[in-house]
Amino acid sequence: MSAISRDARRVSLVVPTLNAGPRFLRLLDALAEQDVEGGFEMVVVDPGSTDGTPEAAAAAGAFVFRIPGETFNHGGTRNLAIERTRGELVCLLTQDAVPVGADYVRNLVAPYDDPRVDGVYARQLPRPDCDPLLAERLRQWSASRAEREIRVLAHGDPEAAGRRFEELAPMERYLASAFDNVASSVRRSTWERIPFPERTFGEDVAWGRAVLLAGGGLCFEPTAAVEHSHRIDMTREFRRIYCDHRNLIELFGLRNVPSWREVFRGWKGQRRFYRDLLRGQDLASLQRLYWRAYSIPYAFLETAAQFLGARSREKAAESSLWRRADARIRAGV
């Protein structure tokens, strides 16, 4: 019997979709097999798929509703979907994050036994076909660790939490606020007080920051894991890193690469890092040669995108050319 239901349950699950393709069918199969007492309510929000994604979700037992494509917003659209759920705990997934194991949902909501916890995010594992450069970056991301971590600045005391937040260095603020809606869950009562901000990118980490500042807590739960990665693409990676660092300067005052001089210094270091990384990979000679050549411009792209993204807000305020470039880079990310 499938765990997916349209009926009210203690746990709900939300998935935004758009032309999700065959991998979405794997996700639906994995969700149907979840070992959760009573199953869970599933809601899918779709802004205009034409490949049968909504129909597949409905056939699997989910409640599906459509929105106009131009209204999609990473924060706002998730809020709309959560409004249509009834669970006291709400899980969120992206359409290409496939749960690992039948205990995924159960493990993702287990930390709520701790009253300090307002949001939980899961471990992310690269797909077996993930490119070696991207796989290593994913392994370094906070959602790839093996130990549970609960982060609270000052439980139930927003004033003390705010003071503690200001005492942290920018990188510490960011790491404390880390949250990832690729695979996450929220306590409904917390979401009602602190909905996801209306942002086109980074609504998850902005929400994590708001929760900490309100005196709440975030949890990373590694026993809840999903398989999630994309084939590497320089244009997409540049845009994603650019948008990420545009957010980091705004939310945390974090500027990793402050000048063009540091861009080139960082490029040199990353080239060396990828060279050593690829030497240790089990790759055929031609594959290693290919990825070594690919890593040279890719390493520059990474550092340049960090630098330009962190500058983008101030430069866009000064220049119409920057504003147009900034809007084009961020469109659809």
C-alpha cells in the first residue's frame, strides 16, 4: 500500500515541479515505499508542466494544483503549497531529490521530539553518475556530513539570539543558518509565524537565519538522505554561485572573494586542488585528461562568480548596465 495520500495526516510533503522527467517517477516510487505510520499527505504545485508530471503525481495519490508560470517564486510558491497542507510537520523536496531508503520521511521528522527544533534538513549524496568536480563540491557542503547537529543561538529569546548572531563572524553566521529545501522539513507552527521569504533564490537559508534570530533552532539530520546532483554545466554553475553570493553578502555580510586579485589567487589554488583531486580518482586516462582541462576554466568561473555576485547589489545600484546584467543572470535560477 502506498504511503502517499491526499488526506490529512500528521506529516505532509510538498514538491514543486516543472517538467520533472523520468527521475520524478523514481521519486514517486521512493515516496510510495516510505515506512511512515499512517502515511503522509502529499501536495504538488506545478507552474505549467507539459511532460505529464502533474498527471504522474496525481496517479501516485498526490493532490496537485497548478499556478501560472510567471508567478513562480521559490519562497512564495512553497508557502502556497504549505497553505494547502494540514500536517503539523511539513516536508519539502525538489523534484529530482530521490529519498534513500524507506525510513527517509520518518528520520526527517524524528528530531521534532526536541522542542527546540523548528526546521530539519537532510543529507545529500551525489548521484553515481555525478561529475568528479561537482561530486567533490557536494561532499564539502554542509548537507553531506555524517553527524546530526542542532543549532540554537538562544532558545526562546530573540533579543539574546540577535546579540549572539551579531557577535559571530560572517562565515559563522552563514554556517549557523544553513538550511536546504532540496530536502527539508518545517514545524507548521513555526512556519505560520515565519513563512518562507518571497525570494527568487535562497529562500531556505534566509528562513534559517530568521528562525535563529527568532530564538528557534535548526537541525541537520544525516540519517534522512536523498540522492541529488546535476550534470555539471558552466553557465548554470556560474549563475547559481553568483546568486548564492549575492545572498550571502546581504544576509550575513560574507564576502569570500573581495577583489580581482583574490579571484586570480583563488583560481590558482582551485586549479591545484582539482589537479590533486583528479589524480586520486579512479578514472580512465582520457577521462582524467578531459576533467583536468575542464577544471581550469571551471575553477576561474567559481571564484569570479563569488566575486561578482557579492558586488552585484551595490554595483546594480550605481549602473543601469549592471542592473540589466544582474537581472539576466538571476532570471529563472
